[in-house]
Amino acid sequence: AIERTFSMIKPDATKRNLTGAIVKIFEENGLRVVASKRVWMSRRQAEGFYAVHKERPFFDELCDFMSSGPTVVQVLEGENAIAKNREVMGATNPADAAEGTIRKLYANSIGENSVHGSDAPETAAEEIAYWFAETEIVG
Ligand code: CMP
């Protein structure tokens, strides 16, 4: 089925001017950018977005990093978009990521791992709504 998923190009990647290179990989894999904006999120926005990870030991580091520079937040649309995006991103830890995946190509570390993508339909809907009004999504 045609799905929508939420994607972020993280500060480590925007800093290295990799936005276009990453979007090209999405597009080559059948994912269409139907909403996009560049944001420098506040620490509070990062804490809200990643609230499910509040108790994790890496939460502070994660929120510091995500508010350290620009992020490109996007909605991607396509056939099985949620799973497809996770496939093209590769494993969270770049050391475990398959050849040709975004994280294998570009990620610096498990924390500075260049991209985020929703893991399920419910989280995709929540994460899209966290960053976008319905009127900003143009399919
Ligand atoms: P993401 O898909 O954005 O979801 C949560 C993020 O937490 C994850 O990608 C990683 O970047 C980050 N993360 C997960 N595990 C660790 C860790 N052990 N140390 C630092 N950051 C982590």
C-alpha cells in the first residue's frame, strides 16, 4: 500500500552538505518528498520528539546533538514507505549497516547517524503531526 513516513536528515549530515545526496537515495528508491523543511530545533523540541527515549542513558546526548544544528524534517510517500525507508537508511549503528545504505555511506556513529525514520504506522503518524500541519503536506 502507499504509505507516508517521517524522516529527518540530522545535523551531522546537514553540516556536511549531504541533504541532496540523501534525498537522491530516497528518490532512487521510490520515496517521494511530499513535505520538507529545514529547522534548527530547540532542546525542548528534541526532548518532546524523542520522549519515548527519556529513560535511556543516551537521551541527553541525543537531545544535545539534535539541537546542535539544522535538521531537515520531511514526509516521504511511496509503496511500503515505512519499511522501504528503514531499508535504505540501514541499521541504527553504522557499524552494522549494510553496504549501500545511507548510514553505511554517511553516518559517523550510532548517535551521529545522519538520518531518522519512523518504525511503524502509529509512530509515523505521530512524528508527522509533531512537525507538520496537514496543509504543509502536498502529495
Ligand atoms: P533514531 O532513529 O533517531 O532514534 C533514536 C536515536 O537515538 C537513534 O536514532 C540514535 O541516533 C540514538 N541512539 C541510539 N542508541 C544510542 C546510543 N547507544 N548512544 C547514543 N545515541 C544512540
